[in-house]
Amino acid sequence: MKKLRNDIILIASILIIALIGIILLLSLSKRDNLAAEIYYDDELIMTINLDKEAEYIITGDVSDLIIKTDINEIWVSESGCPDLICVHQGHVKSTASVITCLPNKIYIKVIGGEEVDLIV
Amino acid sequence: MKNKILFIFLFFFLFFLSSCNPLKIQKCSPIFCMDTTIDITFYNTDDYQTHYKAIKEIYYKYDEVSSDYESNLKSVKDLNDNRYLENADNELIDLIKKAISLMNDADGYYNPFIGRLSHLWKEAIKNNRILDNDIILEELAIMNSTSVEFDNNTIKLIGDGNLDLGGIAKGYATQKAYEYLKGNNVTGYLINAGNSNVLLGDKHGDNFKVGLAKPYTKGAIIIYEGLNKAIGSSSGKYQNVIIDNIRYHHLLNPFTGYPSNIYDNVNILCDDSMLADVYSTAIFSMDLEVAKEFAKNKNIDIILFKDDSILYQSEGWV
């Protein structure tokens, strides 16, 4: 009888430890801060944590782009491309948002946060 | 007895662990084509790089044949310039046939012969001016008297109008990507073709969360949760100019020849990416009651935005 009780305690302990492990794993995989991936054409050239005020210069096909970040936001402040669509897209602040500069073949995608998979 | 209990516990424990197969996100590099970027993500998909390459080729192919610029393949530009095209690719022939059939299906609110007028408006908008009304009327007459003939692999334009496949090519290519994925039993994917054409597979069996953005301010207005669907969006917010408080943009009403401003944004939810693309363009020019009736007849769901709020929303988005 005592052995049976010990077995049950052992199994219950294993289950509890496994459950704690899974919860920890899930919470660690969630990111509080957003980040941004920057691609030139189809190549990932940089991943930036959006956790501070910062400025980056990226060279595209027709000009340099000045990319600025602050906490959980990113934007293109200057570009030499003709239509400046990337600059006019303004500050993007939510996960899955993108900024594209077609003439420069630069693509910026906000990741993390896990609020939504996509914004259209 | 003891062993039996132990066995049952262990069985459930192992079953529990095996059911916790984690979500594996397989992001792919963006594809620059069709005047936009195509963003593809797979979920728990074996050999996803092979599928990515195959889909990339599909988009490249349709980008080439539908191009209004210089292209490596025989394209719409060649057809518009020369008025006929010999030995055209079957892909282009099928695409044009589909575009013409959908022009009738969408009651003329989508018109692939709008090429010349569309080009003139784009030039005007770029130069911060609006088109002269006489030119618009003249171009509408040309558009309405243009048709296309096929003789095996030769395509012939009748009349003086130009083809513009911008309202269908991306959705058509996405639908071809869908057919490829289905044929290869791939279910876990998300394709975002420039935010205006989205294909949802499933996320390791789960729903996706798609935020529908307000047209002119930041932030999502509603979150749609679903899977195995196509979403098409049309918006006048890109490449526009405001003159006398009227926004002039690239989405033209094929009956008036002017940019439509009934809505700021139209979102379509249906089962076919090509239809999502074409219908979002068509509905953009329909009055509210016409749009509601059209959506009902076609069994599609729509959300119509005006002034950063929802003007009309059908039931399927919830």
C-alpha cells in the first residue's frame, strides 16, 4: 500500500515538473520587446531589437536609407528613392507590420510580441 | 494492480508529452516582384525550402508575363506595344482569359482594358494634377471598344486600348501557389503578397490572427481569427494626391474613369485568392447597396472602411 502511494507521488511529481517546464518554455518563447528584421533583396542583413533610440544606415540599390528606432517602433527617416513610399509609411509599432522600399530592395518586418500574425 | 495504475499513468504522461509537438515557424526571405514583396512563412512543414523555391518561381513567372515593363518573357507590355503576340506562354493566355471572364463576372466593375487610362492617371498623380475630363471620356470610349482574340498561342488586341493585369496577376499567382501547396499536401503556411493579397493555410492546426488596419491611422481595427482562407484588400491610400479635398489615386471606376472614393479600404474574405484580388478592386467602385448585394450573390465576406471606421461588415469576419 505504501509502495503504491509512493508511486502515485512520484508520478504526480513528474507531471507537475513537466507542466512547470512547459509553462516556463512557453513564457520564455514570448518576447516582450519587438524586434525588426531588415532584408536586402532576399537576404536577412540585420535584426534589430526595438528597445532603444538608435539610428542605422542601410545601403540599398539606389540610395542609402536612414532607419531610426525607439522603444517598440521603427521608421525610415530618409531615403533617396523616387517616391519615398518607405518614408511615408511612417512609424510602425506593431508586430507583423512591414516597411518596403522597392527601388532599394529593402524590406523591414517587425517581429515578436505575438499579438497578431499579420496586419493588412 | 499497482503495475496497472503505473502503466496507465505512464501512458497518459507519454501521450501528453507527444501531443505537445511545438509550433515550428519557418520564415522565408521576402520575394521582390509584382511591384511589391511576397512574404512566406511555413509552419511545421518538411522540406519547406523546396516549396519556397517552387512558389518563388510561380510568382516570378506571373510577374514576367503580366509585366507592363521590359520583361525577359513575352509579356503584356509586348502585347500592348505590338498589338499582337505570337507564341505567347500558356500562363499569359490563361491569365488574360480569366481576366476577361471576371470582367463579366464582376459586372464591369473590374476592367482589364483600363491600361491606357490607368497609365495616364498614374502620370497625372505623380505630377500632382488631375486628368482633363475630355481625355477621360475619350479613354473610356477606347477602353470600351477594345477586345482580345486568341488563335492558338497568338493573342491579338482589337481596338486601341491597352491591357492592365495589375488587378488580377498577384491574386492569380497566389492561387497557383495555393494549388501547388495543396497538390503537395502542405497545410501549414501563410503567404502575404504585399498586404493586399493574403493566403492563410493553418498554423500547425490553429487559426491565424489577422489585424485589419485602419486605412489612415495606425493600429488594427479588428482582429480576424481564421484559417484556410484568402483575403484581398484594396486601398486608395497608396500613390495618391489630394486636390481640393479630393483624393486621387490608382483605383479607377471603369464607368466614370475617375478614382473611386466611396470607401477608403475594402477587404474581402473568401476561398480563392484570385477572386479576393479581383473582387476587392471591383467592390471598391460599387455603391454600398450594390456592394452588399454583390457580396451576398458571390458568397464572400466584405468589410468596407470609410474615414477610419467600418462602414459595413458582413457576418463571416467574426
